[in-house]
Amino acid sequence: MIRGLVVICLLSSACSKAAMPADIDSFVPTVGEQVPGGCRKEFDGRRFEMRGYLTRSSSTSIDRGRVPLTLCAKIDARGECAGRGARVLVTSPGDIADPQSAALRIHTKNGDATAKDVLDVVVEVGTTLDVTKQAVTACELVLVSATKT
């Protein structure tokens, strides 16, 4: 009986990790800060939900099947990040259509979105720990899901 429940839990989203609400600025390093405040070691593996725009980063190269995008609170008239944003890794193919194409298309739960669509995104935090100093030295946000608002 318990084995059956575990299998059902693993195959369904009902047992998935709950996302905590967060502000994009929590994942943007401030001046002089190497790692953003939202990237503490106790947040490793946790999921956070934020609202914003996913735009192209300066680099759209694919590394290990992942492409960096920037999650911004605001965009300008050209659909580019207005201000600083958090770097979010998305899978390609999977989360986005061809990252080299002129128009960015993000696959969401309720249809494709562009850089001009407001999204509710869930990301998972991954941290790298310096074991000698017990300090986080690097942090990455990986897209779990996106929904157009």
C-alpha cells in the first residue's frame, strides 16, 4: 500500500515541492555582493515563485542543454530588461523554442509566450558551497514551470 502511494506521489504533481513567493531582486546581486541574498545555503533545492518577464540574456549559447534567460520585473518598449534581472536557466529544447531564432518563444503551461508576456515562473535554487568557508560561492536558478498571467 505505501509503495503504491510513493509511486503515485512520484508520478503526480500533487507531491511536488511547494514554491515560496519571492521578489526578483532577491536573486540579483547588489553592488559588491558576489552571490545574491536569496541564494543562501538553506535555500538549496527550494523552489520560489516570481512574476516578471523572461528575456534574452547577453549570451544565448546552449550549455549542457540549458540556455540563460533574464527574469525582469519590467521591460522597455523593445522587450528588453529595464534594469537588472535574475539569471534563469531554461532547457532547450523543452522550455523554449530555438534559442537562436529572432523571436523568443517560451513554452508555458497555458501556451507559448514571448518576452513581452508577463509570466508567473517557478524556479529551483541550486547553490555551490565552499566547504572550507561554509559559504555559498555560486548560485543558479533553474526554471521549473512558467504560466502566462
